[in-house]
Amino acid sequence: MRAQLVADFERFARALPRTWPDHVREAYAIDLRTQYLGQPVPHPIGKASGQLSLKAEQLEADAEAGLAFVVLKTVIGEDATGSRTMGAWAIHETKMKVELRSFGGRAGWTVTWKGRGWDGTLEEYLALVRFGRDLTAAGGPLAVPSVKLHLPRLGEEFVRAEYAHTISALARAWGREPLLVEKDFSPTLAGAALGDEQRRILRWIDGVPEHIRDAAPGETRVALKLMNARFDDAFQVEMLRRASRSSDAVTAFNRLWDPALGVAYGGWELSDRNLRVLREARVRGQLSGTGNVCSGRLVADYARTGCGSVQLHTMFQLPLSAYPASAGSRTARTLHKLVFDPQDGLIVAMLDAEGRGELERTAGELRFVDFGGHAP
Ligand SMILES: Cc1cc2nc3c(=O)[nH]c(=O)nc-3n(C[C@H](O)[C@H](O)[C@H](O)COP(=O)(O)O)c2cc1C
């Protein structure tokens, strides 16, 4: 199998077939199927919300590469009059810098960017949601909208009109049930005055999923994408535990905040913290890991903490010379490395786990969902 892996890695460097998860199952007896927000997906690797999920062409390339799911760029909610409480997040900024950032003697990639949420209109966003819906229905990645909605100060009520208008518009655009939606608590929120109080943050975590469900006309599943708050690990664990109770899924955790530079960042400091908190919280349920997923071994590390899937942004944005593949979209090149790399890809990580007795075959197959014992 290891010889086959070397050969596949070389062959797929030129072109990755869209049906590669079937090949993994046939050639290695490895079943990568899992779930995101309770929906079945063919493997655990998806795209996190951001600048790489705001155009139809980007989603088409993701479908072509066989990506499992795509969380669309975060839209800023509005009420029926177009008023937005989180309007400060709808700023236009295109310049991004992909650079290395060191932590603990390891250099990891990070994207430096001053932008925030979707900067177009809600109508334009709904067109993207409809495009994603059709792509999903045609066998492409599961497309999931992401929103930012009113977050009150203590003593203030949630602005229900904003929840109602935005969520019902998304539900109409998606057009079937359940509506899946991610709610973003962004790193810029951690850097803003609104995010400086623990009681306020816990109230949001407890209340937001219910407000979204109340606003929706039909069945809705809510994932809370938590920020890395600027408090200690114990508070981060508390946030995660509360979110796993109030929501249908948790995406853990968005990037760290650098107050000196006034930017969010990733790299090894992010994955170290995320994995440390996830391990400590020992939450069971729907979890999706995000942060510095740059190898199949990192996918396995997140899976061991209970994550049934992972979401990447930075790795889809590297200079072409950073990928071992010589052709294909950045999505295809990333999947090629994450899955088939004979040194640190997901297949070899699973075979090694079998060798150590960590994973056992079921009906002859190694199953991704058995990592960390989180089979649904
Ligand atoms: C340029 C950029 C824009 C992003 N925009 C969003 C966003 O709109 N909504 C969101 O939930 N996360 C956003 N993120 C966070 C990513 O979705 C992801 O969770 C985070 O970058 C960690 O993953 P990574 O280390 O693979 O990049 C953004 C990240 C980057 C780098």
C-alpha cells in the first residue's frame, strides 16, 4: 500500500481525479466519509469561509477538485430596511499578503488582511447561495452560507428584525430543508470593545442559535464558529462547551488576534492553541476544526480531538511553488498533498494509526470517523 501511495502521489500530481475518495476506498480500503453539520460528506476536508468562497468560479474549481464542503464568505445581516448593526464589518479591502510567521521554531503560513465580511449587497449574496445550492444538488461540495448578525451589549435585546430578515432570505434562497448556516464570531470581534467581556460573550453563545432558529421559517441547523477570545484557555474551553450545548455544531476556532498589528493571524500558534483547547474540552458532538491545517497529519490531529471535519483557508492560497503538485487548481493541489503525501498525508497517517493499534478495521476498512472515537 505504501508503494501504491508513492505511485498515486506522483500520478495525481499531474491531475487529481474528482472521484479520488472512491479511489482511496478501493485502493486502500480507507473510508473517509464523515459529516458536516449533520449532513453526509465524502471526506473531511472543506473550505473555510473567506475570500476564496465569494465567487462562482471559485466554487466551480472546488467542485472540480472534489472538495467536500464550502462555507461561503460571511455576509453581514440586515433588517427589511437595509439597516445593519454589524455594518462596520462590511468593509471593502482586497489586498492580502500571504507570509510566513514563526512560532515555537516552526514557520507556518498566514494571510495578512485588513478586510472583514462580504462587502456586496444581500441580494448579490443570495445569488451566490443559489449558485452553491445548485452546485451541491449536482453532486458538488455542500455549500453553506455564513452570517454575522447583531450581538448585543449586556442589558440590550437582540435585534430580532435583523435575524428574521436575513435568515428568512437565506432560507428562501436555499429553498429546501434543513437550512444549514454558520454564524461567525470573527477574530476582529475579539479585538473590538464588544468582545472584551466574558459574560457578554457567553450570553451570545447561549442565545444566538435559538434566535437564528426562531427567525427561520423551517428546520435550520446552526454551527457557531467561535473566535479565539483574548482570554485564557479555561475561558476558551468554557466557550466551546457552552456552544456545543446551544448549537448543532461548532467550528473551532477562528484566527488569533494581534493587537499590536491590528490583524488576525494563523500558523502554528493557532493550531497549537486550538488543539490544546479541543483536547482539554473533550466535547463530543458535531465539531469542525479550523486553523493551520497544512498536512494530513494535522487533519488527523484535529480528528483525534473529536472534529469530524476540517476547514481550511490559508492552504488554498499559497504560492504555487509551495505545493508538490505540478498542475491543477490550488484546491486540487491542496487535496493532493493533504491526502496522498506519502510522508504526512491523511492516508499514511491512518495506516500509521492502524500500525499503532489506534485505528482498527471495520469490515476490512479503516474509517476516518473512528479517529478519536467520534463515529456518529
Ligand atoms: C483573508 C481571510 C478572510 C477570512 N474571512 C472570513 C470570514 O469572512 N468569515 C469567517 O468565518 N472566517 C473568515 N476567515 C477565517 C477562515 O475561515 C479560517 O477559519 C481561518 O483562517 C483559519 O484557517 P486557516 O489557518 O486554514 O487559514 C478568513 C481568513 C482569511 C485568511
